[in-house]
Amino acid sequence: MTTANNGSRALDEKSLVEYIKSTPSLYSVVGESDNLEIKEVGDGNLNFVYIVTSPSGALVVKQALPYVRSIGESWPMSKDRSYFEARTLKEHGRLCPPHVPEVYHFDHSMSLIGMRYLAPPHIILRKGLIGRVKYPLLAEHMAEYMSRTLFYTSLLYITTTDHKRAVAEFCGNVELCRLTEQVVFSDPYKVSQYNRWTSPYLDHDAKLLREDNVLKLEVAQLKSMFCEKAQALIHGDLHTSSQMVTQDSTQVIDSEFSFYGPMGYDIGAFLGNLVLAFFAQDGHAVEGDDREDYKKWILRTIEETWNLFHKKLIALWNANQDGPGDAYLPQIYNNPDVWNLVQTNYMRDLFHDSLGFGSAKMIRRIVGVAHVEDFESIMDASKRADCERKVLNCAKMLMKERRKFVSIDEVISAILHIDH
Amino acid sequence: MTTANNGSRALDEKSLVEYIKSTPSLYSVVGESDNLEIKEVGDGNLNFVYIVTSPSGALVVKQALPYVRSIGESWPMSKDRSYFEARTLKEHGRLCPPHVPEVYHFDHSMSLIGMRYLAPPHIILRKGLIGRVKYPLLAEHMAEYMSRTLFYTSLLYITTTDHKRAVAEFCGNVELCRLTEQVVFSDPYKVSQYNRWTSPYLDHDAKLLREDNVLKLEVAQLKSMFCEKAQALIHGDLHTSSQMVTQDSTQVIDSEFSFYGPMGYDIGAFLGNLVLAFFAQDGHAVEGDDREDYKKWILRTIEETWNLFHKKLIALWNANQDGPGDAYLPQIYNNPDVWNLVQTNYMRDLFHDSLGFGSAKMIRRIVGVAHVEDFESIMDASKRADCERKVLNCAKMLMKERRKFVSIDEVISAILHIDH
């Protein structure tokens, strides 16, 4: 066991076993067995993740140390992120139990979360998308997760008293917000030591991004919304590596970036990463498998996710018309016409926000610091650059023109147009 | 001395003298005199205000009790509002010392502020506007106050770390925010026991408001912005009774509604109350004084306030281009074209927000719970109603059409069109 800075103990396999044995809420999950196996599996950028198994059970232990794992102690990062991850796992889990793994235990001083082990065949969704696995329930599940977590934490459902209390608490997660501000909304649009792209193929494309004044204007608006608009308790990092999936299960993990922000940031993150998966498919196509059918499935999933989300959010809103929410009092919004008007308006704005944020998430994965396996696994750099260029062109168009789109069908058509 | 609920002591004149004598930061202001005179002058809705004078000095003591003064203990109200008032007086005073009175002393447990006495000829601006007094420096002073307080507390100047810390703190002022939500954004648009208007003259107008679906849609958007958009530390109640003025002094007081909200709420409050003053003038006109010249002065002041605010905000922004502000990094916004583009866009949005919020503030003063002396002092109810109807028509038009206005001149023209 080593002592990291500011008092936290970084666990190793031996000390983790001791920790579990002395923690009843964890030890009971593995049947109080003397025979514990530990496997470190963290493949994200930030944290350490252990799978703990015994003959009679398994669990996951996730520990945050006060720096960015993938960089080391030279990039300090508040380990309080663990508190916010546990807080949101529990809150989102309460609101949508089928799609959020259970938290057994949280230890603030250790920045340690003990949670449900998502057994095989659960895999990270991104890996499934690269392996052209279809998930028939993915759109339904993600629409359910997003609609419930966003609705029930917004002023559509809660009072302004509860809202301000929660906003204040999550202001504490500022370091993770600042990381997003930098890597999503800033670095891709300026010269930065952290940026990289498929060079030399995309050198000119990256330069064009840094010189696109109209795009920078849109990015400024999106960044302001990210920093200022406390609309709901968002996951904050809802790309396709934040879901573990099987054919009938979708589990959302890794909520350490959560805070009160714009709903469209979550929706855009998920849809934008599906668009990334779409444009990566050509890079994975081989003789006898052109992936055209799979590409159609991805587009259908994008379409269904938004349409189901729309339907579910409206249904929750209607069902809770007389609920505690302070935003739309029934005594004011008291006839079908005005009710329809405000809902249409709300969903249109949310749609445009989602397209904007989704585009920002796409761009940063092509020219920013953190790339995604969808493209990194395309070995032929020239072929990869062709795919990535389509992402940039699609994202730039969507970000600039997003207010002109009135339905997700039109977005799909635009994506297809860029693909051909 | 009486003991109010939750432990605060409501001061009376005798106990206030004792309090001042035992508080060096106050006692020194009145020259440690044994000869203190106390006068209770609070004419607002919320608090008790005392002027304390001695042969060698004077000061003001303001105390918040845990209820709304004008209603009584039946309408409880957190006395923590006093903390936020003192906090913002000090912060805005630091940012704009010429226009915010000095705070000598704050006692959290007593919810008591000791502050600079604004000696005659200082009067409440609203009274000056009713008495058709011109204030040649008013536009300049208010533009200075608003530009400095809003700029220096926004992400144009501060880091997201400082921003989130301040946002979290001011979330604590939720009770006062909720009061605004109710009386500005809700009650006027529904049947409410608190609403009143010049009846029967405006009965139909009030009914039309409650049935105006398009207006309600706009109000919903403004309310969401008020609740969710943490843009700057706003005063939160910047109508024309929140300034004490002379020919060369403008002092902003009464910041108990302050929190991190949309800048346009402050700008709109001030401009909207000037529009109220404008439409009230006909009700004050008498034989030999048609007030036409004074009405022109009010319109000129509206125009100058916005134009000077615009100029000053841009100047502060340009001067602090390389400052700590996280919103527009100079490495991204790195050429004159893009710099001009984002500033034009920012000011256009702020202009539209200000028109929207200003309209909401106008409407609530005609049909809501709290009216203003500009109209209340017009004794002829029919004449008063004629003035008030113009306010409603002006505000409804501005709120619905605000995005079409590109300059304050156009707003002035529209106001004149409704006036004739």
C-alpha cells in the first residue's frame, strides 16, 4: 500500500482484499469468502478499476487518485470526483434502476466506490459498435435512461428550492467541468500541445477548424451554455464507452463528470458518438463485409433514440403536469394549445442544443487530445483520415446549421449526404 | 427589544442605540457621541431601516426579520437575505465604488447591516422621476454600475473555478429568487389572490394577459433563463427605487435579491422601470405642464443607458482580453473578425434578454402584487388605467417581438408609436 498525496491510500491487490474483508457491505456481496481474486481492469483515462471475484460472487471497486491516471501525478485532479460519481450513480440509479449499476459502498476518504459487477457478456458499447454487433434494445434503453434522469432532475419536475440546492452541491465538481471545457470546447479550436490528429492527412482540416470564425462563434455559445445553464443533473460524459451492454442490458457507468448542466450535452454525447461509430464503419469494412447493413442500423438507432427520448420526455412531462416542478405551472399553462406550444418549443431548443453539443463531441475526438477506438483501430492511416474527414465535415455543418433542422430524419439525410 | 422567531432579536430604537455603542465600526462613524437620534424610515416591502444621526455623523442600519415586513409574520422569509445583501453591496462596491454605498458592519446573527447614510438631497430615483427631475448623469452612472458589476462577475472576466464557487454560494439565496419567480414570472399570468390592477378599467386587459398563449411561451423562456442561467452576480431588483440620486450622485442600494442570474434581468429592470416612468407622465401632466419635454428626457436616458452600457462593456472586455476570463480565450478568438463576431452576437443576445426581462418587469407592476408609485400616485383611476394600458401594450409587444429589434433607437420608436 502506498500513500498518495493529500492523505488517500492507493490500494493494491493485497490491501484491497483487506479492505473488502473489513467492509461488510462489500464482503457480503462476495459471500464472505476467503478466496478473493483481484483483477485491475481500468482502461479509462482517469481511475483505477478492480474486479473482485470469489466462488460465490463478484463486485467492482473503483478508486480515484488525486491525479489523471493516464498521465500521472504531473496532472493533478481532485479525487472528489469519486464523490460526485457515487452521488450521481445513486441518484440516476434511483431514477432509472434498470440502466444504472447498484452502488454497494462509497468511502469518501478513500475516494472508493464498490459497485455491481457487470458480468460477461457485458462489454463496452464502443467495442460492440466496432465489432458490428447490433443491440436491438439500445435506443429504447438509452432513451429511457436519458429521459428519466434528465426529466426528474430538471425544473420540469423539481422545485427551484431543490434545484438550487443540487446545483450548489455539484458546483463542487468544477475540476472535471474545467477538464471538459478545455478538451471539448477550447483545445480543438486553437494550437495546443495536447491536440493530435491523423497527420499529415488531416493537417489542413485541423487548420481550417482553427480558422473557422463562424464555427468558433457557435462553439462559444455552446461553451457558455455548458458553463452557465444548470438545466438538469447530467452524466457529463455520455459517450459510447460509458455504457456496458449485452443484447438485452444497457448499463450506464462512469458519471464522475456529472453536474448541473444542459441536457443537450448528454443527448449530444451519445448521438454524436453513434455518428462517430457510423463514419468509422468504412474503415472496418473488409472483402465480403461492406458494413452497409450495419451502418443503416446505426442510423436507425440514432433516429430511434431521439424519437423515443422525445416521446418519453413528453410522456413524463404530461404525467407530472401537476407535480412539484416549478417551470410550467398548470394554472398558467392551462389549455392544450399553450401546453403544446411550450412543449414544442422546449423540445426544439433541446434538439438544437443536442446537435450542437454532439458536433462538438465529434470534432474533439478527431483533432483533440482523447481519440476513440472506433478510429484508432483503423490501421491504414489514409483510410482512417478519409473517415475522420467526413466526421469533421458532418460536425461542422451540423453545428453551424443546427437551428434549421426540425427532425432527426433530416439529420440522418444530411449524414447520408456527407457519407456519399 | 422583542425576540423574533429563530433567534434573531428585532431591534427597537433603544436597543439599537445600545447596539451601536457596543459596535466600534458603527460607533466611530457617529463620532462616539452620546447623543444619537434614531428614525425608522423603511418604506420597502421587506426590511426595517433606521437612520442614526449624531451631531458629528450619520449612518444607516438595516435589519431583516424572518418575515416580509409589509405582510407580517404570516409570510415567512429567510433573514439570510441580509447576508446576501451585505455580500453583494461589498462585492459590487469593490467593483464600482462611486455608485454603491460603503458597508461599515455586517452582523450575520442579527441580520443587520450598518452602511453609509445617503444624505439629502439624495432621494429615491422613482420619486425624482415622478417629480420630473432630470438627472443628467443618471445614464452614465447606471451604465458604469451595470457594466462593471456584470462584467467583472461573469465568465468574461472570471475563471470557471471562481464562477462555480460564487454560483454555489448564491444558490443559498433561493427564497428571494422564488419570490421573484412567483411575483414576476408566475402570478401576473394566472389567477392569483395577490394580483390587483386598476379595476374595472383593466379587467379585460388582465384577462387578455392570462389568455395570451404566445406571451406565456415567452414568459416561460424568460423564467427558465432566470432560474438556470448563472451568467453574472446580478443585483436582482434593479428598479428605480433601488437607486438614491442627486444631480451628481447615483447610489445603488437594496441588493438582497442578488444571485448568479442572467445579466439582462438587471438591465431590463432598470430600463423597464424607466419605461414605466415614461408612460406614467401623462397621468402627472397638469395645465401648463404637459411633461412632453420630460418624457423626451426619459427616452433619451433609456437610449443613453443602453448605448453607454454597450460601449463600456465592450471596452472592459477588450481591455481584459488577456485576463483570467474563461469564456473567450484569446488563442481561439485570435483575429479581429471573430472577435467582432462574438461580441456582436453576445451584445445582441443580451439586448434581447434585457428587452424580455424589462417587459416582464413592466407587466408585473400593472397587474401583479407590487405596484409602483409612478402610477399609484395618479389619483384619477380612469386616467391611471389609460397610462397603464399603454404599459401593457408596450410590454407585450416588446416581449414577443424582442428578437427583431437591433438597436435601442428602434425600441424608442416603438414606445413613441404606442404612446401616440
